[in-house]
Amino acid sequence: MSIQSRINNDAVGTPPELGTKQVGRGAKIGMAVLTLAILIPPFVTTSLELTKLSRLAVLVLAVLGVNLLTGYTGLISLGHGVFVGVGAFAMANFIDQGLSLYIAGFLATIFTGLIGLILGLPALRVRGLYLALVTFGTALAFPPFARRLGTWTGGVSGRNVDNDAFVPPAFLRLDDHVHVWRYGICIAVVALWFVIIRNLVDSRMGRALRTVRDNESAAATFGISVRYAKAGALAISSAMTGTAGVLQAILNPYISHADFDSFLSLRLYAAAVIGGLGTLAGAIYGVLALIVVPAVNGALELLDSDAIVFGAGLIIMTFVAPTGIAGLFEGRGRGKSSTP
């Protein structure tokens, strides 16, 4: 088989199960989770419990953004928590300007994608560990930088979000169940992004991204613009993660720069790796790991810090299951990883 045909068939350095079959399994899992998510509200008795589930959906979306950039394109990002913050603050500001929920959310998503592109284009000149260091430096710089932008972020004290803009339409008769309405928004938006990314990774652009990830020289030889492919993935990934920030602004009446520290970026990356890079279902598995691992650690009192637990988890997964939890479920626990 020629290199050209391998590129066309999405086979350059990628196991066969990473192609359409994998996307199909991820889609089935996503649909199963979505079905359960739709059926949950009648059985959840308190608004607090439903809000917690909504925040899990937000985390899944943010991890999916990391997965697109790292798992499908091969660019290590340790700074995606920044884009969650940009999306949240942009949403709050657009709402303050009197824009509707939908227009404000759309504009905040586009704005975050542009910010990601502007910040990322210079960083694309480096790769691997150097790119990871650059993005992590951005994550470290964001909280103090946001603290100085008082008119936009509220400065040291943070800013309140006008939750009156997030009330359900009158015809739904959910005035006494606003938390159900916000939960529905989160689930619908996350499901929409899953559909978008599923179609993207199965498209010509998705095959180009994986070719760039596996062999940049081969990609350039056969007419793929490596720079444009990376820039496109960065913009879409940033926009998706920014949407997670938009949803966080909908759920929280108050946001602060402290909510988007460097540890958030590390958690998102850890979840993507543990869940399974280069898989749609990996985002779901990774977020479940974010919840289960600290709970088990707290119950058994194994270690003093959850950060140590996640660090150990990353090391273990690298050697035991380089393709993550998703790879274990698909019988690919020991094999070539899509991790760059």
C-alpha cells in the first residue's frame, strides 16, 4: 500500500481500530450517556445534585477540547484551562451588554476561538515538550493577568454573572425549576459538540489532522498544510473549551480568576490522557476518573494530595495502558499510543 493511499484511508501510523470503528464506538457510548442524561432529571430530587451533573458535562466538553488538540493533532496543551476562563468572562461581559443567552454564548465561543488562535500561532513554532512548557506558562500567567483586567474580570474580587438572563422560556413553565433548564442547556450543547467533533474526525480534515500527528513530513509531501491544519485544530479546540466556560458562567452566579488556575489545565490534560487520547469516549472516561479517583483516595486516605494521585495515574497509564481507559475497553491497552 502506498503512502498516499494510507493517508487517504487514515492509516498512517494509526491502528485500524482508530478509524471509523473507533468513532462508531465512541458515538454509541456518547448516545448511551446522552440518553441517561435526558432520563436523569425526574429522578434527581435537589437542584444541587442536578447542578453537579451539569458541571460534569462542562468538564467533559473541556476535556474533549484537549483531546482534539492533543489526541487527534499531536499538540500537547497544558494551558486549556485558560480558554475555559476566557469563555466564562466573555459570556459574563456579553450578557452585561444586554445580549440574549444564545447570542452571548455564540459570540463568547467565537471570541475564545480567536484568542486561542492568536495565542497559539506563535507557539506552533515549537513542538513536544517545548510546546507543553509554553502552554503551561500561559496557564500560570492567566490568573494574575486576569486579576489586572478589573473592568473585564472584576479584578481581585471577581465578578457576578447576571443569572436573570438564564431563565427558561415562559412556554416551558420551568420558572420553579431553573436548574432543570440549565441542565438541559448543558446537555444539549455538549451533545452538539460531540456530533460536530465526530463528523470532523471522520472527515477529510480529521484524516489530515491524524496524518499531521503521525508524520508531518508525509503530510507536507502530499499537500497538507501542516501549519493550517494545526491552526484549525487549535481554533476549534479553543472554541470548544471556551464553550465549557460559557456553560460554567450559566451555572455559577459568580466567577473569579482563581477558578481558572494552572491546576485546572493539568486536570484537563490528565483526564484526556487517562480517558484515552484520540477517542471521543475518552473524554467521558477521563471525567469519571476525575470524580472517582479523588473519592477513592479520600475514603482510603492513601495520599494527602489528589494532585499526587493524578500524577501517579498518568505514569501508570503510560506504561500499563498507553491508549487510556477507552483503549482498555476496546482491547488496545498495550499498543501504539496516539499520545504525542
